[in-house]
Amino acid sequence: MKENVIWGRRILPLLITFHLSLFTAAAQDDPEYKMEAGAGIGLVAYTGDFNGNLLKGMQPWGTLIVKYHLNPRSAVGFNLGMGKIKGSSNNAETWYPIEEPYEFNNTLTEGLFRYEYNFWAYGTGKEYRGARRLAPFVTIGLGVVHHSGENSGITMSLPIGAGIKYKIGQRLNLIAEWVFRITPCDELDGRKDLYGIKSSGLFKNTDCYSVLQLALTYDIWMKCKTCHNDRD
């Protein structure tokens, strides 16, 4: 009887350790995914000759999103977005030499490539050791935007912004972000050089726009479990 008790005392810790090791291994063996895809909705605001406030006159905006995960801390992606920008010379704080009040209601359609960097590893923590469900990030990229209205055309954009993402489930992501788009164009509002004085410099006295957005994406394209992965 005494020997059985001693034997049990020796075996029990070993069994507990064994089961814990199995649980840890299983937790780290959850699948990783190479990509995510989804959509976002938000508000876009124009900044230019007829509006100097980043949050004034915001209009609806929609985006389709595709991202490729380079590793748990960074990704590259492509966004296809569309929205409206509105404004009026009556609301401008600056006087312009125009005879009649000017109003515009133009459509922006953009396609942009962007790089995203998380401040720490992002995930459930079960597919990559040390990953967290909540992660802030910064982003920068390069895009092309078409603007309608008077003097419609195509120009480049330089998106710079930040946001925060939260992994709702194993494959579902909720993302909130604010991204400012700098452009070399002064015709997003349909008017250029209102004082008749040409400006020098790529981004001097040009029109810009910013997007405040909430997006939902879904992880796709599972990584090969037997191949090299980010946790090795």
C-alpha cells in the first residue's frame, strides 16, 4: 500500500506535466493564414481651398481590402475605395477672387498599395507565440485617384495614417483607422490657382483628403503546417 502511494506521488506530477505540454503544443499548432480580405465603411473629408478643417464636411466612403501577411507584425495590401467630397466657397474662411459662389460635389475613386506595420505581433496567441489580439499599427503607401467634376482627372496620392485592430475570432478582424492622403493635385475640388499665382513644389498648396474608416476582414489561404512558418 505504501509503495502504491509513493508510486502515485511520482506519476501524478509527470502526468500533469505531460498534459500541459500537449496543451501548449496544440495551442501553438493552430493554423496561420497568409492573407485577409474584407470591406470597410467610413467618412471622407476634403482639405483644400474651400475647407481647412480635417473633420468638416465629411461624406460616406467605402473600401474593398486585400492584404498579404509578410509576418505577424507586417503586411502589404491593396485597397479599392470610393467616396464623395463636397464643398462651397460660401463656407471658406478665405476670400477668393471669384464672381459667383462656387460649389462642388465630386466623386473620388482610388486604388492604393500600402504597407502596414503592427507595434507588436498580431494574432490570437495560439498560432504564434506572443501574439496579441489587440494591436495598434501605422501605415504608408502609394495610390492613384480619379476625381470627377470640373477639370476631372487622375493624380497620385501618398497615404499616411494609423489605426488599431482587434481579432474578434480565429479568422475575423475588426480594424479602425484614420489615413490622410496627400496629393500633388490642386483640382480635386474642380478649381486650381484661385489667385492666378502658380505654386512651386510638389505638395505646395494642393488638395488632400482623409478617411476615417471601420473595416471587417476575414483570414484566408492557410499556411502549410509542415512547411517553414513564422514561429519556427
